[in-house]
Amino acid sequence: MSVIIKSTSPAALRSNVFYGSAKLKCKTKTIEINVSDHLEPGTKYEFRAAYKCKAGFINISDSITTPEDIITGWKKGSLVSIQAKNEHGTWCNVFTTKAGKWHSIDKAFLEILTVSNIHSSFPDMADHKLWESINAKTWADKAFVQN
């Protein structure tokens, strides 16, 4: 379980879409991001990723893969959003950005991302004080769960 997520209260109001929220430091400001709970780590889903190419155009790519593989390995600032197809065949947002900052993210992604992933793909979301509080000492440590 992620230590940074504040679950929606009361539990009766909690859902896959509105699981909770998290406060993260982005550069010098603290921002609040929405957290959903659509994905399970290690399970394959049909994903649709929107990302910027080198020329600045938005490209869309579909793939069937795991949350671990879809969220890691992006170039800095290129990933715009990720959608996953749910069991009803509907596309759900599992990662979105707004003005270069995270707007929403799935709980599974927060549990997967390492300090290395954040520094290489999302450097604006690097929160060194948070990492100190969860005992992240190396780039291989998880960025948002207790180590």
C-alpha cells in the first residue's frame, strides 16, 4: 500500500475512479493528484498511451502489457496520458497530466515506480523529502511506498 495516498472517506464513497488523493512536491509547489484503483500490478491490460514525439506532435499507441511495462521507460516530458480498457470494454484514464504535472495516476503505478523511473521520466515529480521519509536510499528503491 502506498504511504502517500489519502483514501476517500468514508469508505462507502471510495471507488475505482475516486480511490483517493496524494500530495506531491512538484518543483517548488505542492500539488494534489487524484488516485484511481483500476489496475493490479503484474496483470496484462489493453493500454492506450498518448505521448509527444520529438517534433512536439501527439502520438497514440495501443499495446497489451502490464502496468510495470507501460509506465516505465518514457523520455522526460513525453508521456501525456495512459488509458486502460476495463472488463466492460470502456477506456478509463489511469494516468493524466496537466501543464506538465501529474493530474491523476493509478495506485498501481505509485506502487511500481522507482526513484530511477522518476528521475529519468518524470524529474519534475522528484520529491526528495518524501523519499527520505520512506527510506529510499538508492535509485532502485520504490519512490512512493515504504522501503
